[in-house]
Amino acid sequence: MKGKRTGIRSLLISLGLLFSLSLLLSIQGCKVGEDYERQDMTTPEAFRQDFPKDSAISNIPWWKLFKDPVLVELIDSALVNNQDIQIAISRMQEARLQIEVAKADYYPFIGYNAYGSSLANSEVSGLSNQAGAGLNASYTVDLWQRIRTQNKIALQNYLATEEAYKSLNIAIVSSVAEAYVALRDIDNRMIIAEKTADNFQANLEVMQARFHAGFISEVDLSQAKIQVSEAKTAIEIFDRARVQIENAISVLTGTPPRSIPRGLVLYDQLSLPSIPVGLPSELLDRRPDILQAERRLHAQTLRIGVAEALKYPSLTLSANMGAQFVNPSFLFADLGAQLLGPIFNAGRLQRNVEIEEARTRQLLLDYEATYLSALREVEDALIAVETYRREYELRNEQMELATRASQLAWVRYDGGLTSYLEVLNLQSSQFNAELKASEAFKEELASIIGLYQALGGGCTVERADNTELN
């Protein structure tokens, strides 16, 4: 009995030494495949539009960029309650757990087993019972650093989900901001339409009095009624658009459709004396979608090494030990090693390597395309900011001129110097000019938000009040 236990003890010591040696082999094992290196990208020296190139607007935290506290609160709510955000968080958690699963391959697998049987036959009276239990362990030596590479792949996959989450944050911030600015524009145009409808109604009352007095024809009276109807129709259009935008904002913030509170008026939403944009090369480290594409490329590059490692032999160590319950003095233990490797597989393993190489080329092209798309989005946003700014200036000038002309036309008509058709046309021009000026200013704000998004703004990890957002 003592000899058996001594033998088992020696076996356990040998097992420990063998596992220690295998760990050393894993650490110092040969590595196949190549490490990832960032590709050299052809980056322009500057953007086409002449904007300041110092610290980009994207470096401004979104809660400092937007001045309206109501808008900031809406964005806060969206980043917490939006369903797409919750899905992205769940994907991050899944990828983080995949890292833990991959790490488990670094350590031996240890399991247990138990058995029992009862045998009866005609040669021996009674039953022959057997019962026992044991432990078994196995460990795959990471000779070619395949396990280590798989852990690196899991890490890059997790980091890719982080970048996807940041990218979604930027999209949510921009979507809420653009929708809120559109809502304040509709509110502004509603005020213009209601004011114009009241003015047109006052004109109609004057025209009705003149018609009954026989000073004007029914044609002029009908034109005045059409004018009032046109303004009231615009009110209904804006009312419909306002409710629909409120519904969209509600969904973005993760709530059922509801009335959205209001803060600052449209013209107080953003005030930037200049808009710096930085350099095109900065997008490579700023845009989460580019970084996500690079993480995916990094992981895929490592998969080539995993496929290469399968072409070489693998070493697995195993150990079993246990005892019988019926005869406790009966102990057993065994230690083994298994070396497996391919001899002939018709080139299948090499084809798998080539498949991973082809997939890597695809993701490299995707990475390059993502960067080019980001450059286009920035350039589109820059020209939009520049032209919408000038358009608003022209629309505002047009509005002032139309207002003055409308006032003069009414004076001329009241003095009998012109027809009511001239008054009608100029008042309609004034109404349209005011609406277009409001829309042009809204588009200018939306283009600034679009530029902020295109430059990668809005993915800051923490608020200034230390509230975690990402």
C-alpha cells in the first residue's frame, strides 16, 4: 500500500514538472505568421476647403459644443436609453467574455469521472460490485503560439466592438442634435406662418370692407382669401412635421412618442467664430469606424498565423488518477503525452492559409475604403458649411429686401398707385423669403453637426462631471 502511494506521489511530481516544462515551451515556442503592422495610407496634406488646421472641432466634447441644456439632456438620455446603444453594449460584453474563453486555453483542463457497476453470472453466487471515481487533466502545449495568437484575435475583436460602440455614440449624438435643430427650425417657421396668417387675415378684413363699399372687385377679394388659405395650409404642414420630428427624437431617446421640451431658439443653438478641422491624417486615429476596420484587419492578419500553426504537430499532455470505492486501497494513476501532426492532406491546410490571406486582403481594402469614405464625408461637410453660411447671408438679405418691398407695395396700393396683384406677389415673396432664411440657417447648423460627426467628434469617454457615457 505504501509503495503504491509513493509511486502515485512520484507520478504527481513528474506531472507537475512536465506541466511546468510545457508552460516554458509555450512561452518560448516558435511563432508562425506575421505580426500586424499599420498599412501606409496615402493621406492628403490638407483638406480642400480653407479652414483653420489647428485643434479640430472634434476635440470639443459634445456637451460643450451644444449650448442648449435641453439638447444636452436629450443626448444624455439617448446615450443611456437608445436600444441600438444597448445592443452595442451587449456586443461589447459578449466580446469581452470571448477573451475570457480564449484565455482558458492557457491552462490545463481538469475534469472528473465516476463509475459504478454490478455484475451477476451463473458461475459465481452473489453480485460483483465495482465503483470508483477519478480526476483527469489535459493540457495542449502552445508550441507554435497558436493559443496566444487566438487570444490576441479575441482582444482585437473586443476592441473592434468598442470602436463600433464609439461610432454609434457619434451617430446618436449627431442624430439627436440634427433632429432637435430641425425641430427648432419648424418651431421658427411655425411662428413665421402664424404671424403671416394673422397679417393676411387682417388684410382680408380690409379687403372685405372695401369690397362691400364697392372699391374693389371680387377678384381682389378672392386673391386675399387665397393668400390667407396658403398661410394656414403652411401651418398645417409645419404642425405635421413638428409632431413627426418629436416622434423621431422620442425613439432616439428610447421612449414612446411624446412632446419634446424646448430650450434655446434656433438662432442661439450654436455660435462658433471659427471651425478648425485639423489634418486628414488625424482621421486615422480619430474616426472610430476607421479604427474598427483596422482592428478587424489586425485580427484577420493574426488568423493567418493560426492557420499556419495547424500545419505543424501539436503536443497534448494528459493525466488520470482515481480510486475504487469498494476497495479504497486500490489507487491508480497514469500520465501520457500525445503528438499529432499532418502527413498528407492534399494541400487542405495550405489552402486554409491562403483563404485567410485572401480574407486579409479584403479587409485591407475595406480599411482603405473606410478611410477614403471618411475623407469624402469631411470634404462634403466642409463645402456644406461654407456654402450654407453664404446661402443664409443671401437669404437673410433677400428676406429684408422682400419685407421692405412688401411694405412699400401696400402703401402704393393703398394710394391707388398699383394693383393688388403686386401686393399679393410681394407679400408671398416675403413669406417665402422668411421661411427659406430659417431653413438655410438650420441647414448651416446641420452642416456643422455633420462636420463634427465626420471628423470623429462626440466619442469622448467621460463627461466633465465624471459621468461615464461610453
